[in-house]
Amino acid sequence: MSHPASPLSAVADTLLTGAQVRTLDPDRPSASVVAVKDGFITAVGDETDVRDWRGAHTEIVDLSGSTLVPGLVDGHSHPHLGVKMAQGVDLSGCRDLDALRAALSAAARDAGTGAWVLAHGLDHNVFGGRPVHHDLIDPALGGVPAFIRLYDGHSALVSGPALSAAGIDGPRRFEQRAQVVCGSDGRPTGHLVEFDAMSLMDAVLPRETAAVRRERLLTLLRDMAATGLTGTHVMDLEEPEFLEVLAGIEDDGELPVRLRIFPWCMPGTDREGLDHLISLQGSHGRRWRVGGVKFFMDGTVEGGTAWLEHADCHGQGTEAFWPDPAAYTQAVHRLARAGVRTTTHAIGDAAVRHVLDTVELLDDPGQRSLHRIEHIETVPDSQLPRFARLGVAASMQPTHLAYTRADHSDEWSQRIGRERADRAWRCRDLRDAGAILVLGSDWPIAHYDPREVLATARLRRLPGQPEVAPVTADQALTGLMALEGYTSHSALAVGEQDVAGRVAPGFRADLTALAVDPVTAPADELGTAPVTLTVTGGTVVHRA
């Protein structure tokens, strides 16, 4: 029995046929045909229904046995900021210092007179436990200034000539947690930790034109759609002009993926600043919307800025990103009373606890479900049941496991210590405790391809690398849990469960078709499975 179409819209614009449909709709878990009109699903049924829904101008798309699922939504990425961050040489393939130096030497040779080497994606493990220092790379660069973002996005390595160009010759004081790391001689090592320290380089770094950056953004969004993504939760609004860019793109056409945007609320934001964030809510175009606010409760483990209950193995990590954590709590409560959703970057166990404490202090229980926590890299047993009890969603990025090792020989594990490393990225424990679990990539920190994330969530290692031991293998998700993290749970986390996350009549026609079933196919096979079709708002934005 099909779900009936509305009498006023029985004739579909598009019919997707020949599919194995995983609807995630408990009223009808499977189907083979989906009817779409005016950007929404009007009916879900089987091949016998096609004749009733087909009109003279209906497009028929035969999926030839592909598995059709609700449109995949990346729960955490940075398309606009990431386009800026991911400039230059991609160093994510470097595994040791020799490889890093070879890559930088080649880039320096290719650089024109007066040019810089820009690079990104550098793994902390490349340094083999050595302190991050420009002396390790300066000879390879031959005097060419370089700015290299480390993979965590919260730190950078700057060459000696680049430090000189920016006038950085010693430590600096910052209102927010940040550091120009200096050696025992007081001279900068080139390691800049957190946003305020990295921003010291802004005045001297090469800048792209707005037109070039706009085109790179559009190319990125098209590439995202080609991997099956129909949307992403954008965890920044660093530049207000971004909304103007999106409006301009929609003046000329359509965005290939939906963007739900969470502008930042940083330490020191006063009441006027909070009121501005509230006023931004609901700003929207056809496929973009401001719908929340992003906070930072800490930084990263490798940078020594994750907020931990007990210091890391370097004696760091005992301070919050907000110098006064109570001010964070007050800001979240102010937004919650205004009905604004918040999400907070919290990697360390103390940061996670404080966010949960903040939500628990809300007087109105109805305001608690407006909140979620990003990353949650290490958390003790005591905090797990609080997520479901308080209605706080967990948002995690399984492919970040690629920077760790099962034997804890990696920089992250060495810094945080074995006990906390043993409770890393507890995806399964959070799901089993009843939490909403959103999955994402955090691009450009890891690749945005949802197939890779879905596979890694099941394998606890990257797909296609069977020789790599899984990290905390007991935290593996089932195929269905992983798919829900990109669909129904993603929708729940932003209050869109009535229009997104299922293949059902009345829901948005955001759909992804894969050549394999993402729930039952071997995870290694899923990682590279062809994307047959991506549909956003009823429009085909990618076709194999």
C-alpha cells in the first residue's frame, strides 16, 4: 500500500523508480518509488503506483536498484571558513618530517618571487614527539615565508621569515585563550595556538579576491553534493558578508546543498552582541538559514587547550576557553530564553561537564532540548546518561580517529594519557545511553565525504585500510545508527524532524541514492561506493 499523494498534487514533477528505499519512516520502512513535486515528497510507494502519479511532463528517474535514503546532512562543517583555511598545499598525506620537508621544498620552488607557501592539514604526529618549531622546516623552504595550518584548525606553524614579516618576536597577551609559543630564550617557535594567535598573521598573508573565494565556495558545494550530501550544519559565520555571498549565489541560481548556519559567540560578547545574534536568527534564503549560535568551551588536546578535569601530561588543559565559565552559562541562558538553539565545542571532559551543567540549570525544561555539544573527544561514564536526560544532542566526527592510534602512540593519546584515551569518541556508548547522535566531518579538519564518515563510524578506522587497528573498537556503530546520524538524528538536533530525515509524504525532497545499501554493505565497500543521485529540494544536483 502506498502513502497517498495529495489530490491537488497527484501528478509528480519527478518519479524516482527502481529503488530500494530506506525511508527511516516507521510507518513504511521500505518502498521502491518516490514521487516529488514542488520540492517535497508527495508519495511513497511501489512500481504499481507509477501510472497514477505520472503526467505528461513527469521526469522518470530509474535508479536501477540503487538504495535511496533521506538526504545526507553533514552535522558539522565549515564551507566558508574552510575555503579560506584550505588554501595552498594539502599536507594531510605527510606521515613524517622527511615527507613534510619534501612537500614544502617543492612548494617553495614553485612559488614566484615574493610569494608565500600556504599549506594546511598537517598532522601533529609528523613531528614524532618533537616540539613544533620553525627550525624543523626553515631549511626546506629556503627563505620563502610559510603559513601552515595544523589539521586541528586551532593552530599553525609559521616559518621564521613569516614571523619576521608579521613582527612577531616574542610572547603576546590575549583576552581569549591563545598563545604565541616561545622557547626558553623567549623567541617564538612558530607555533601559534588558537584563533587570536593565528590572527596575528592576517595582515601579511596573501588574500584571495571575493570573486575567487565565491567560485571556490560554489565548487566545494557542488563537490559536496557529488558525495551525496544534501545539506550541512555550518559551524561558523566568521564574516557577516557570507550571508551576502549566499544571497548573491541565489540571485544567479540555486545552492546545491542546504546550509544551516551557526554564528560564533566568543568570550567577551556583551548583551548588545547577544541581541545581535538573536536578531540574526531566521535570516534565510531558499536553501540557507541562520538557525543557532556556536560557542567554544575549550580548544584542542594537541594544543594543550582542551579543558580537562585534570591536567594533561604536559601540565596543561585546566582552563576553559571562556576565562569566566559563568559568563558562558549566562550567555547560553540568555539565548535559550529567546528560543535560540546553541551548540558548543567541548572536547575535554571538564568542558563537556560544564555545558551539561549549564543546560541543567535552565529553569524551563522545554529550553533544554535546544542545545547540543560538538566533538566530545573524551568523557567519563558519569556524564553519558545526562545527554538523554537533559535532551542535549551529541555531535561527533568519527573520521577524527584517523589522527589517533589503537596503541595510543599518537600525539593526542600521549598528551591526554591512557585512561582518558581509553574513553575516546564514545559514539556507541552515547547512542546506547539514549542520546541523539549527529555525525559529521568538521571539514576541512577531515574530508567531507559522508561515505567515509559512515564507514569509519562502523569500522573505527578509515575505510580501505584493513591493516590499521581500530581505535576503541567497542564504540563502533551499526550501519543503521550511522545512517541515522546523517539523517533522522541530524534533523532532530535542529528541530526539523517534521520536514527532514525521512522519506515520507510532506517531507522535503532531499534524497541520496547510493549504489550499495549503506546499512548492510561492508563498510570498506561503502567508503568508495558510487553516488547514483543527489536531490536537493526536488532538484537533481548530482547524477552519476
